[in-house]
Amino acid sequence: MTEVDGDFDLRVEPFRAELLAYCYRMLGSAHDAEDLVQETYLRAWRARERYDASRASLRTWLYRIATNACLTALEVRGRRPLPSGLAAASDPRGPLVRGEDVPWLQPLPDAWLDPARTAIDRSSLRLAFAAALQHLSARERGALILRDVLGFSAAEAAEILGSTTASVNSALQRARVRVKDAGTGREPSAAEQRAWVDRYMRAFERADVEGLKRLLTEDVVMEMPPMLNWFAGRGNYGVFMDWVFAASGTDWHLEPLAANGQPGFAAYRRRELHTVQLFTVADGGITRTTVFQDPDVFALFDLAPTLGGPRP
């Protein structure tokens, strides 16, 4: 490796985490985002001699490469929804229905983004926002993320997307309308959110359904990919949790974790890894629970398949 090559590596490496977050927002898959960041760096390395600092900053240039990689990937990959984006709410007394063929939205573990070294707007990674992005076209996603999340100017976003300023502004307006109800508004501090979920964990381990319900807002939502079922309202949530403990017993152990800037836990039932659960918390309590039961999601968190056992 030459001195120039080594200098190039040092200059591009600080952008890796923010590019990972960008590719995740674009694709809704942590695994795909990791692959595309690797592809971005490979393409950048091959094109390093053609980089012209007088035309664009290094950051803008890398985002252009990452965007091209994402747009290419999205030509052959479908959107990644959550159950609430596919059908009406379910009756909690009905049978569970698996959506095995749906490419579900994945969480992005907080551990993948070093908070001490990377200034990333965690609210723009929330599952609800990531799910809303999946309903946009690829270029609408790009325009919204580049302009409203990352703060690029319209001219810079047009350069990154290989488009015109007018086209970017038009795509941005359409995108804003479609995601306005999944905004990234005010929320409790991270410590307050964790405290709400810690209380939920204690009630869960006691199989205390009434205790769980007291921590929920009236319009709380629970969804459980890969199940197509999802439930709305505190009463329906309680009915379903009564069934969970009746069907699966009360021998549970929970391990805290975090993803998408949201608190959560890994749930072990009879010492076997059962689910990863993430929570959206507002001032009045828990507004959404997203429960993942997917080996690919478990692998993201490097979770041991049995309590106290070796990690994969």
C-alpha cells in the first residue's frame, strides 16, 4: 500500500457509521446496509484517483457512491414493511398468521453505531420512521433523508442523486406529505425511556398483565414480524398478553438491549431465545412495541441461543 493509499483510507474511514445509517434508512435492512457500505468503500477505492476535491467534498462524493449503490439495490429488492403497513389491525383472540415471504423491516442495533464517535440523529432511525420511508419511492427516500435528516442543500442532494434541484425539491415535497405522521418530534430522554422499559421488564417477568397495561398509552400498538397480526389499544394488548402467558408459561428472563435509538430487550422463554422486543416511548408511556422473532434479527445482536450459553 502506498502512502497516498493509506492517507485515502484514513480520510474516508470516519464516514463509515453515518453511511451505514444512511444505507439502513434507504433499505430497511441492517444486513443489506452493511453490505452496501462495503460496496461503497470498494467503489470509492477503485475510483480514488478520479476524486476531484474542487467539485465536491469527500463526504458528498461518498454519499453519491453510496446512493448509487442503494438505488441499484432497490431496483431488485422490495420494500420492507412492518405488519401495520400491510393490513388492518387484528383481533387478539384470532389465530396468528405468519408472513414468511414478506421481507420485513429489520432493526439496527445501537452497538453498530458508536455514539461516542459518531454524531447521528437517532430519532431519524426510529422504527416508525424507517417503516414510513419504505412506502416512498427510492428517489423520494433519498431526497427526504439527504435534505431533512442529513442537512444537505438542494444542490448537494441533486448532485448526490444525479438529478436536478427542481426534481429533488418535488420529490422532497411528496415525501414529506407521505411521512408527516411518522415524524421525529419531541420524546423523553434516553434515561426516561429506559426507565419505562425497565418497569415493563419487571412486570413482564412477573407475568403481571395489569402492571404492563399501566405502562401503555391508550392507543398503544403491538406488532410482531414475521406475524401479519398486529393489535391496537391497551385492552387488546392486555388480551394478547394474557394469552401469551397462558400459552407460553411464566418462565421468562429478559436481557436489555437497544436498537434504532430505542430501548428494548431479548426475551428468553425457558432459557431459549424467543424474541427481540423494541419500544417506542412518549411522555405518557409506551406507544408501540415491536416484537421480532427471526433468526436473522437475533444474529444482528450476537445473542446466545440459550440463556448463559455461548454467543454465535
